[in-house]
Amino acid sequence: MDRNILTDAQWAKIEPHCLGKRTDPGRSGGDNRRFMEAVLWIARTGSPWRDLPAHYGNWSTAFRRFSDWRKADVFKRIFDACSDDPDMEYAMVDATIVKVHRHGQGAKGGPQSQAIGRSKGGMTTKILALTDAFGNLVRFELLPGHRFDTVGVEPLLTGISFGALLADKAFDSNSIVDNLNERGAKIVISQHPRRSKPLDIDKEIYKWRHLVENFFCKLKEFKRIAMRADKTDNSFKAMIYLAAAVINSK
């Protein structure tokens, strides 16, 4: 039996940002809520679009609609609407690896044109995320699986203010430390044993870093994200934005 994901409260936040509303110029879309549930069914189950249950409508129409909304940045706007009040007393950054399903390979230009790289686990993508003090997603970057975690940190931090940054030792780099010192932000990054002059970090605050790991656990409950099945970064990002919007609005 199929089950819906969105509550009425969540839909109230999402509906104003959908395309094809009666108040929009031009042609009205079908049932936007049913379509949104269809996309979430694909994200939650990890199924191919062709396997979309009939009561969600024609799978091909739903896929084309998803593509149109993705191109119009609708899923990013939905995420922003559901994440409009982050608690930036402190921020947390971490990365997780997802394996790329063979259905997620074969984009025009090859894997080098997308955030897909070969690592020990095969063809993988890395999701680098910045969360607020509650572990809710604020921003994310996609990297090929073999790239270092620190590569995508600067874009995540640009233009955002926070009191402290929590991270594990993978993010213990001089460039990140210098960035935080310039900001006047507290450094709560686990120290790499090779650091000649270890920094004194607040171990009590560091305990809260598990919240960003909890976020990744919730995100990977959506099986199409846990194993990337989207060929392009833009489609994969749209799925992450929608899943994160649901997580943040709970």
C-alpha cells in the first residue's frame, strides 16, 4: 500500500512555490500535491520512473514535469521555503559518500562532466553538507567521490555567519582555520595528530557534531539518494533539495 509523505503543514509551505497554480499565468498544472508525492515516491523507494504507480499518473508525464521544475529551480525554492530560519549559533560540516548506480552513469560528456569519480568503493559521489545547530541542512556541494572533503568547504561558508564551526579531523586544514580566525568564529574541529601545535577545542560543544551525521542518516532513508540513480548533478541536487525540505520541515 502506498503512503503519502507530506503533511498538510508541509504542503502549506510548499504549495506557493509550485508551477501551474491557478493564480499563475498560462496553463494550469494537474494536482501539484499528487505530483510532489510522486517525486517523493521515486526518491523514497529508489525506483525507476517507469515503475511509478498508476495512481500518480503517467510516468513519462511526471518525469518531464520533474525535468521542467528542476530547470526552473522549483525544488531549490521549496527547500529555501522550508529552511528559512536556521539556527546559526554554530554550524557543522561533514561529508558522506554515495555509490553511483549504473543507471546514474552515462550522462553526456561522461562521468568527468558530473560529480562522479572512482574511489575505493567504485563510482561514487560525495555530498558535502553544512547544517545549522539543529542538524538541518543549510547548503551542500557535490564532489567526485575521490576528492578531498576540504575542497568544497569555501563555497559552503561564503556569505554565511555563524558563531562556531564543528567538524571532524578531515577538515583540520590551515586554510579552514585561517578562514574561521578571520571571521572571529570559534574553531571546534577535531585535531589531526600531525598538527604541530594542536588547537584547544571545546569538547562539550564537539559532542553535538553527531547531529550532522544524523542528518545524513535521514537523507539516506531516501533510497534514490543513498544510491545515486540520477545521471546529472542537477537532477540529483533536485532530489536532495526536496528530501532535505521534507526533513527540515518536520
